[in-house]
Amino acid sequence: MTSEESMSFDPHSTDAMFAKVLSKLEEQSAMLTEMRENGRVIESEIAGLKSWRDTFEGKVTVIAALVSAGVGIAITIILHFLK
């Protein structure tokens, strides 16, 4: 074996395999980091939507109560004049 042969790159060597594994782990780590960040963004958006929903439900409840009170008062007035 010449010194030139011993210096050539062997893609099946232990060092090459470890380098491939390390490269894949780094790729997976980057993907996981991106997924976590996306998860945080989605959680924030969901919290905003829940807050909007709660506010909307509260407004609908107030409007329904006012309409019910208005209808009740209108019926009372109508019945009072019909007596």
C-alpha cells in the first residue's frame, strides 16, 4: 500500500460514517428547532383566537340579554295599554 493509497478518502471508513451520522443529527436538530418555533407561533395564534372567541361570546351574551330585556319591556308596555 503506497502512501497515496492510505491518504485517499474511504467513504466506508469509521470516520466517514461518524461524519455522516453527525451531519444527519445536525439536520434533525435544525428541523426540530424549526418545528418547535412553529409550534410556539401556532400556540400564540391559538391563544389569540381563544381570546377573540371569548370576547365575541361575551358580546353576543350582552346583546342577547339586552334584546331579551327590550322585548320584555315592549311586551309589558303593549299589555299595559291593552288593558
